[in-house]
Amino acid sequence: MRRLLVYLKAYKKECVLAPLFKMLEAVFELFVPLVMAAIIDVGIAEKDISYIIRMCMVMVALGLVGLICSVTAQYFSAKAAAGFGTNVRHALFDHIQKFSFSSLDRIGTSTLITRMTSDINQAQNGVNMVLRLFLRSPFVVVGAMVMAFTIDVKSALLFVVTIPLLSVVVFGVMYVCIPLYKKVQSRLDAVTLHTRENLTGVRVIRAFHLEQKEEKEFQEKNQELAKMQMFVGRISGLMNPVTYVVINGITAYLLYVGALQVDHGIITQGEVVALVNYMGQILVELIKFANLIVTVTKGIACGNRIAGVLELPEGEREISYAHTEDAPQTENEMVSFSHVGLTYEQAGAESLTDITFTAKKGETIGVIGGTGSGKSSLVHLIPGFYPHTSGNIRIDGKNIEEYTKEELRQKVGIVMQKAVLFKGSIRENLLWGNLKADDKELKEALQTARAWEVVEGKEGGLSAQVAQGGKNFSGGQKQRLTIARALVRKPEILILDDSASALDYATDAALRRAIAGMKEQPTVFIVSQRASSIQYADQILVLDDGELAGIGTHETLLKSCSVYQEIYYSQFPEKRTVRRSAYDGKKRQPDDDFEKTVSIY
């Protein structure tokens, strides 16, 4: 929690004035029992009406001044708490934006959402309550005891016993509750995760008719959260009844002792009333303090969870790179992998092993392999989404670690497997690629991505609205728009990570022709499950279980790479038949067969 106090620095004045005005309110409140005692012992005893009226006016003045001080204090405390919450939320969001994919994978989206919402709100409430009551309540308790000693030492000794006894109850409950509130927030994470998954996948759930199953699972997770909250609530709830029992028992004994002392003429009736009022003030303040402890306990638990996220290393490279000797640089080299390996955090084995290849400027590199072979992992190393754990990666002749994140991302345009559009206009979504792009550049990118017809079909053109998640566009339309967004940047390296899977073969082929004809001539990486999408690439990387099973052109791999042959012939079984008959009859060479293959263009 201390890690978060830095976000209160901008509100130093408020943090001082809020407790100060609360203390002033407490001072005026402590004078009220003395005024009441004076009214009883002087005004009522001597039947002096004018004195009673004057003292009543003093009490009203004390109340009004106390009210003004209280309102002022609450204004400053609310301002500081709201500012604190805002600053923490901004800092946390900014920190999350700098996380590597490894950190995001480890923490989880639902957990981060809980930190950004529920946890920050609880911490903000804790700050608000601390500024208002943390000094006021102890001050009133101690002040009431001191004032009691000014009235009668023997009676005031009861206060000396009462305050430590109640402190044991309050702090004992706090000691037990702090770890339990952490468990409550963990249960809340689980509920948030389940809710998010259900809202995201509601169509899939309905398609498989699993609503009842998901409702049952949600009820189970919700019940776990409710049981934990009720358990903590029962422990927290002990404070008020125990506090009331102690205070009322002491008050009853105080009245008994006070009555005996009044009977012996040691103290007056007004002083007994003042002592009871001071005991009542202690009761009220300790109840407030008990509730404050509950709120602060929650705030500390949540603050520690927020601080835990803020303390995670930021930046894209959290793992020290293990280097091997650099491979010799080739002419026009754009991307070079030299014995590169990748091991995800907490993974039992490498996801990529000993990957070596070089892509020249303007070349098209195809990446193909079975499911889970490491295709996406490989291309995610280029923009530095994950840190490679062995080998060297060079981008445009420089080691990748020599680039800042901004420099590296400016060179790379990537289109992910899942097409993501954000709520707003089509223009706003495209400008993510380049905030300074004009409509002419946007149109050029859309035409290259074969998405201009999508924009023309929408009322308003580039100003047409995109629903949350791009729900008002089809899968193919979203993919083309995300490709256009990457092209707006005019990247030196363009990565298409299986981003044309929803396109028909004709549109896919036209898209690749358009990208190949771009005047910027980027180095293009095409990750695809379709052999037809990458067979005309300058180089094809064939991955198998994280290893490079083959590298070369389509013709070379058909001759030498069994993994590529299996993928290609599974998609074009008729080609296997043609090749076999041609080879068996010795009428044509395999290369002639390939030349006779019908072009997908």
C-alpha cells in the first residue's frame, strides 16, 4: 500500500487540511459535555433561565462551527481521495499498456479488470475514511479520557480500562480480516473471469445450448464469493456488538459509581452527566473507528494487490537475452534469426528451438506448419512481443535489443489472428496505424487491403460507425479493415498472422498481389494454414513442433521437405495423383508438373 501513497503527493494541502478541520470539529465536540454540566449544575440548580439560554446558545454555536469544520474536512478528504483514485487508475492503465505479452498471459485480463475497478474503488474509499477519521476518532477518545480526568480521577480510571479493552477487540478483528479480504478479492477475480468469458462467448454458449451449465458454474463461483464474504462479514460484525456490550457495561458501572459519589458530595449531578456523555462519545468514536478499520482493511488488501501489479517489471523484455555469435550480415538484410529459441514463462519446454533464417528487404516470407507448431510465436518475436531466450535477432542490421519499443513498432505492421476493431468510426480505427494520415492515404491502404468496397457500402463512408468489437462487420470485412490499418503505417515489415483466413481464395490472392505491388516494398511475413497463400513466397519456413523442418521455395520444399509435402498434398490431393502418374510414366519431370498446375490467380 505504501507504494501507492506517492499518488497523493499532488494533494498534500488537502491531506493536511482534512484532518486539521476534523480535529477542530472534535475540539468543539469535547466542550459540549462541559457546557451541559454547567447548565445542570448552575442554570437548573439555581433556576437561572438566562444562564440556561446563554449556555444553550453556546452549544448551538459549538454545533454550527463543528458542522462547518466537518463539511470543510469532508470536501478536502473527498477531493484528495478522488484525485488519488484517478492518479492510481491512470498509472495502472499506463503500466499495463507497457506489459509484455508474457506479463499479460501470466496475470490475466479478468484480474487486471478487477484491479482497475473494484480494487481502486476500495483503496479510494480507504483513503477518504483515513483522512476523515483516522486522527479524529483517536483524538476524541483520548480527549474524552483527559476531560474525564479533569472532572473526577476515580471515575476516569474506568476510561483507562475501557479504551485498551476495546482496542484489543478492534485490532484483533483487523488482524484476522486483512488476509481474509485478500481471499475475497481472489474469489471476485474468479467471478469476473467467468463473467467476461460468458459475455465474450455468449453466442458459442447458445450455439451448444450450454446456458444451464454456465449458469450452474457461475452460481458455484458466486456462492464461493458469497460464503467468503459472509464469513469475513461475521468476523467484522463482532465488533459492534462486543463494543456495545463493553461500553454499556462500563456506562452502567459509571452511573453506579457516580451516584454513590454524588450521594457523598464528591461530584455533582452535572459532572456525572458529563462523564456519561464522554463515555458515549468514546462509544460512538470507537464504533466509527471499528468501521474505519474494516474499510481500511479492505483498502490495504486492495492497495497491496494494485501495488503488486505496479511492481511487475514493465517493458517488453523482462528476460535477459542469451546471445550466441552473430551470423554474418547479408546484403539488404531486413530480418535475421540466428539460432533463436523461445521459452514461455513457466513453460516446461521450448516453444521455438534453433530457428535460423534471413529475410531480405522486399521479400515475402511464408510461414506454415501444423497447429501448435510455433508460427505465431515466431512472428511475435519480430516486434518484440515476447523476448527470445536464446540466439540473436537482427532487424535492419541492428540487434533487436538496441531498438526502443517505439522505434521497433514503427518499423513493423502486424495483423493478428483475431481481427479487433474498436468502437468509433472507420477513420478512427484506421488512424491507429498513423495518426497523421489523411483520407487519401487511408483510401490507398483500404484499396490495397481490398476493403474500399466495405467502406463504400457503409452509410457515411470513412465516418461510418464501428460497433463495439466490430460486431456490425463480417469476419472477412474485419480482417480486411485490420490489414488496411496496418498498411496505413507504411511499415518496413508487414506481418499477416493468419489474417486472411476468413477471405475467399480470389480475395486472398488479389490481396497478396496488391501487397506485392506496393511502392514501399515491405518485407512481408505471411502466416497461413493454406499452402496456396504462401506457395509463391520468396521463402517458405516450415515449422514442426517449434523447429524449422524446412526452408526454401515451394518447388524446393515439395522435393525435400516431408512436412511440407504432407500439408500441401492434404490440401491438394489431386496434385499428388498427377505427380505420381507423371513420374511413373516418365513422360514429364516433377518441375513440369508444377508448371502445369492451375494458378489460383
